[in-house]
Amino acid sequence: MLHLSLAAYAKELPFRLFTFLPSSSSLRSITLAPFRSPALLLSCGTSVFPRCRRHLFPEGRTRVRCLLGEGSRCVALMETSGERKETTLVEAAAVDCGGEERACEHRPRRKLEELNWDHSFVRELPGDSRTDTMPREVLKACYTKVSPSADVENPKLVAWSDAVAELIDLDPQEFQRPDFPLFFSGASPLPGGLTYAQCYGGHQFGIWAGQLGDGRAITFGEVLNSHGERWELQLKGAGKTPYSRFADGLAVLRSSIREFLCSEAMNGLGIPTTRALCLVSTGKSVSRDMFYDGNSKDEPGAIVCRVAQSFLRFGSYQIHAFRGKESLDMVRILADYTIHHHFPHLEKMSKSNDISFGAGHKGSPGVDLTSNKYAAWAVEVAEGTASLVAKWQGVGFTHGVLNTDNMSILGLTIDYGPFGFLDAFDPNYTPNTTDLPGRRYCFANQPDICLWNIAQWTATLSSANLISKEEENYTLERYGIKFMDEYQSIMTKKLGLPKYNKQLINKLLNNMAVDKVDYTNFFRLLANIKADPNIPEDELLNPLKAVLLDMGKERKEAWISWLQTYIEELVSGGIPDEQRKAAMNSVNPKYVLRNYLCQTAIDAAEQGDFEEVMRLLRVMEKPFDEQLGKEKFARLPPAWAYRPGVCMLSCSS
């Protein structure tokens, strides 16, 4: 065995490796066996650190890396030189990965002035010839160069994400700079930025709304990190643009806290999403009519810095197709840009690529996606969207405003307005007061609405002669297949079943709807059910008594009957109870960002106390962990949470 200080050297270790300690450890040295086999290290790492969700994996013959799961820290990095037979143990700053599944290496930590900017969107795409913010139609352009113009007075940093700073190689110490709020409120130009607002259109509640665009979002540009990843930084609430129409281009603290927290909470849940770097209060008031009832009031203003690999939406392409033949070439130009930067593998397709599929119906011909990169792209976008929506359904997330301008081309959850996680299970739940009359965007409708949105987008590609009608239909078919595959897999894992059982799952969801059972807490508690068919009937419901409330005899019998069938399925699977419980708890979160939790943080922040926002962020970064002492964040909503403005909101922010 080898005992090392974190600044010491080790001799003759035959490969590069990562060393891990629990995040709570205060040790300053480590003891290692000089493993000669990556396979041996893989086995050791998996058994010693079972909370590393992806554990260790060999990379080539002489290199081993590790992907972290929640609860671990990257403590040290070893590098081996086979020629010199010498290994250097490099002391590295401990990095709390916050639930992120990514390789933990030493990465550069840059100051704001040192960020590696690129501006491909502005450089490669047609832009508006004007730079004023006069509301107007912007033709044959993908963007307008504008500068932030929000009125700011003594801005303050409300919240920040170290994990997002790491994505762009930003040193988290930069958050403590006195001038940081000035840069991220738009009061001072961010060094290296080249600001613009994007042009797009969209269908809103099923009706074409024409030009929409970034009415209050202004993009700084793209940062290229040390892994070659491209991340756009965008200020939301930064002031007027040509796309603001008659709005003020601003945002309030209330909605900005919700967007900041939900961006990071969704990432913690493993759901593709735009991210949030920081949130700044502007020090000025903004007038808002929250319920559109004529009762406006002043609220604290704020700006959130959103981060994504791209903020392109379905509507970014639609706007050009709807403007007629003279603008159709813009669809191809933007599609080529998107594929080149975000789907580059599609530019290198050949007949050897395994992306030719049958159309799914007996006797129907296959669609060869290798012959048309736009068709292959359409299928990837459709399948990415389907996978995203399946994940929403799995955790009980309702977006609330699934207009085509709120649909990411990269399959990200984007534009957090009146969203909501299910409390009592209700398939017709909508968190958006504007959606109440028809409930178009309710929880149960999300898969179909997103298919409809995909159809509007593929119609745009078809009108620009980028895909054929057959390819368009095939894309829609692939959406349906992908959604069902993903959803069935997710629900099977949530219940810890050996295989998908449609009847059992449908009966469960029906029972939950009838008895208004809390969605998140039910699935978390379901893991406590034992695969024992001999449990007495009067004890079957005990593990679920915290969520099966106020039921009469008939409803208890319905649940007992379901549990008996469920236990039969568990027994047939033969998975030990503790193993199944661990697997179920890894997909069924204990914590989700319930609207009342957001409101608690908002109420405190509006009084000048920002700590509750950060406290809630830290909990939501690790939603699958038990987090002893944080149990209050998993409680059922209190009575006050059902008042308007908490459980349901409007689009006004």
C-alpha cells in the first residue's frame, strides 16, 4: 500500500486515475494500492464508492477516468508517464459535483475578463441592419444587435450557481467581485460580449402569433470552455429590444427566482434544461398586473443570466417560412448553422451510418436518413423532444406554456413561466391561469401538444424543401415511438418492476387521481413496499399511510387490491428489497421544486433576505439524496399554498 500526502509523488503507477473521498471527509492524505489493472480499479471504485452513479471507466489501455454522482468530491488527480515510469499526484481543488454526471478534472478557473468568447451566431448568420429598439418587423435577419438598457440602481447579487460557473470555466470567486452585479445587470458592458436579441415567431395556444422574438432577453454571446463546448449567456429582463412590442423588456424578482431555481432543479433531476448562472436584483421597481385584472402593483426588478448551448427555438425557423418565398432561404441558412454547430455528426453521414429505419408500418418502405441531413436532423430533434417530455411526465412537471416559441431545438426545457410540479395527482392540472378555459397545456396533454409543435416545425422544413412529405411523416412517427419507449422505461423504473405492465400502471394512476395522492411522495414511499405476498391485508398500506389520506373502506380495498398485484410483480422479478429500493430512490426524487417552496424563497427575498433562495438551490441540486435535516422541503403543501399566485400563475412577469 502507498500512503501519500496530496502534494506528494507516487512511483510506477501504470495509468492515470482519480481518487475519491466522501464529500464530508476532512482527510488530508490518502492510501492507495498501486493497481496494475484498470478492471481491478473499476471493481474497487464501484464497491467503495457506490454513490458514484457512473463509477469508473477505463479510457484506452493506460488511462482511467471517473464520472461522479452526487455525494462525492474529486480530491486528487494522478498522471503517469510510461516512459519515465513516474507518476505525479497533482493537488486539485475539491470540486463538489452537485449531482452532475461529468468527468471531474482540473479545469481552468478564469476571471470574467479571461472567458473564451466566440460569436458564431452573429458572425455566421444574417443580422438586422438597424440597432435601435423601436418595435418593428425585422425581416430576413436572425438577430438584432442591441445593448442592455434596464434601469439599475445599486444592483445586488441574489443567487448564483457554482456548477454553472464551472461549465464556462468561470472561477466561482468571481461571484464575490463588487462589480459582478454591474456586469450581470447590464449596467456595465461584460468584457468580450457582443450583445444581441434573437428574432423568432411562434404559435401561441395553437394560433400563429407572428413575430415574437427576444422581447426582454439579450444574449452576451457564446463562451467556449476547455472541453470545446459552446455555451450562450443571456440576460433575461435586460431591457427593450425591437421584439418587445408594447412591453417594457423587464422582469421582476418573483419570476426571476422561479426561473433561476427551476433551471437548476431540473438539472438536478437529470432533465435537459437551460441553466442559470446568477440572479441580480436591479434596485428598481417594475409594475406588473399578475392576474390581468387591472390591479397592477410595483414589484422588485431583477435579471437572471441564463446559460444554454443554444437558445434556438422551433419559432426561430417558423418565422422565416411564414414570411413567404422571399424568406424561405433563411430556413436553410439557419438549419445549416444549427447542424454545423450542434449536430455536426450529421454533416459526416455516409451509407455506412446506421440511421436508416423502417417507417414502422407493415409493408411501408424505409426512410434512408443518410441521404438527407435535414431529415436526419428532424428525427433527432423529434426524438430529443419526445425524450424530454417523457422525463417531464415521469417527475410530474407541467411546463404551462408550450407554445412553439418555447420549444428548444436541442430538446431542453426552456422559458420557465407559470410551471408547476404535481402535488395531488391530477392529469388535468395546469399551473397557468391563462390556460384554464381549455387546459390546452395541462399535464396529460403535454405529449400530444409537443407532437403538434413538432408537426408545425417539420412543416416549416417541408415548405423550405429541406425534407419530403414522407420524411416529415416519418419524423412525427419517430416522435411517438420514442416517447412511448422512454415513458414506459421511466414508469417501469419508478415502480421497480421487472418489465413494463401497462394495466398495473394505468390502474395506479387512476387510483392516484381518484384519491388526489401526492405524486412525488407516493413514488418515494413506494420503494418501502416489501416483496412479500404474506403481509397481512391490514398492514399492506402502512408504508404509504403518509400519502393515502382520508380514505373510506372502498378506497382502501382498491389500494389493497392494487398492492397485492404489485407485490406479485415484484416477487416475479426476484430483486432483493434493498436493491430495488436503492434503484427506485435513484429515479424517484425526494425533493421537487414545489410552487410553495418557490414562494417561501420569494417572500424572503422581497424583504431583502436572499439566503432562502440559496438554501433551496442546494437542496434541489441533490433531489434524490435523503439530505438529513432538510425533510421540511419534502412536506405536502400547506393550506396557504393553494391561493392564486402560488399554485397557479399567469404569464405576467
